[in-house]
Amino acid sequence: MTTTALGTTTPRPQAGARPTHRPGRTGRVRKAWSDTLVLAHRNARHMARDPFEPIIAITMPVMMVLLFGYVFGNVMAPPGAEDYRSFLVPAMVAMVMVYGVGGTASGIARDTDRDVMSRFRSMPMSPVAVLGARVLTDMARACVEVALLLAVGFAMGWRAEEGLGGSAAAVGVLLLFRLALVWLGVLLGLLLPTPDSVSMIVYPLVFPLTVLSTSFVPSSAMPTWLAPVAEWNPLSAVVTSTRDLFGNPSLPSDAWPAENALLLAVAVPLAVVVAVTPLAVRRFQRLSR
């Protein structure tokens, strides 16, 4: 003990004791990544124990591709397309990316409703690990969905005519689109109170997004007031750009969004990620306060 001028005593540091200090930036990043992997493994175990929703989410798109490909045949093929399936597969994969937002939002809402989020926030873990794990898990699931649908399309006769480089770029555009939707689903799951409310709100919003696009119908065939909505739909840009990158036939259009589809397919998802991610993190930090 040591005595100060005011007569108070302070404890003398023990020999060999190290002063406490906060970990540096590298240490924080390493801990955040480690915690994210642990929670992502937890999410994967939960999906393995309750595989009904992931299995339905993966098998339904496969059934849709098979039904659309063999029932409609070449009836809906655009002018100049030799095979309707080469026109169909990129659009179906993009639509599956859109519907994935419901699974993300439901998973987050389920954990929030069961106070799992609050328990995680009380643990000594990185504050970004919980949301990062959900994003990582859902992006891994998206990769499986894309690979499975492209494999089914390949078995049906679909081909990527632009080679490996174009195919990799097309898959990158699809996954970037899904990443933006995953973060949007995270935010919606934190805002909506229960998984049931997610189903009642998210899916009625997603369905018009997939229909009001140029995925299957050209904007010239739509009413004048509706055509700009379909042309500027982000899904239209993703479908058009992936068709171009795969080397598959696309719908003819001289509208600016169609001529700059790749630019929009990259810029819009990036803008969504930049805008939504801080909102989702802030909302997560305010839970149970």
C-alpha cells in the first residue's frame, strides 16, 4: 500500500501484474470473425435439425424451373431464341434470390421473438457477430441454391455461352443482389415483431417485385404508365445483365435501364448494402433497451 498526500491509501501493483488494455484493431477484427464463425455454425446446426424450411426453399425453385421449362416449352421464348430454357434459367435464379429475403427476415424475427438476440447481446462477443453470422449463413445457402439451379438448368439443356469468365461474373451479380436482400431481410426481421408478421408483410411485397419486371415480358407489351416501373425494377437489371453475361437471349429494349443493366445491377445492391447495414446494426444495438 502507498500513502498519498491526502492520507488515503492506494493498492500497490503486484509484481508481474500486467496492465489491462483493450485489444488493438487486429485483435477486434480477429475476435469478430471468430465469433461470427461460431454463430454461423450454430445457425447451420439449427437448419440441419429443422431442415423443412431450407428444403422447401431449395426444392420449390427446382420444381418451378422444371415446370416452366417443360410445360411452356418455346411458347414464351423471345424472338431469336432457339431454346426457351436458355431464356428461362437466369430469370428463375434471380427470382430465387429475391424470395430468399423472406427466409432471412423470418430467422431474425424468430430469434428476436424468443429473446435469443437479447441473450447474445449480454454475452462477451463482438456486437457485429450475430448479424454477420446470419448474413454468412444465408449467403452460403444462396451459393447452394445458385449452384443447384444452374445444375438443373444444365441438365435441361441450358448453357452458358460466354465461358467461365462470363459465368463467374453472372454468379457474382446474382450473389451481390442476394447480399443486399439479405441485409434488407435482417433489418425487416429486427423491425417486425414475429415470424408470422414477416410472412404477412414480406411475401406480399416480394411478389409484385418479381412480376413487375422485364424478366419474362418486355416493357413494350405493358401499359405506358407501368413500363417505366418494370424497366427501373432492380430485378429487371439483374436478369438482363446475367443473361448478357451468360450469353443467353434477352428481351429487346432501347430503354436506358436495359442498356445499362450491368451498371444498375451492381450499383443498386451496393447502395442498399451501404444504406441498410448501419440501420440494421443500430436497430440490433437498441434491442431490449
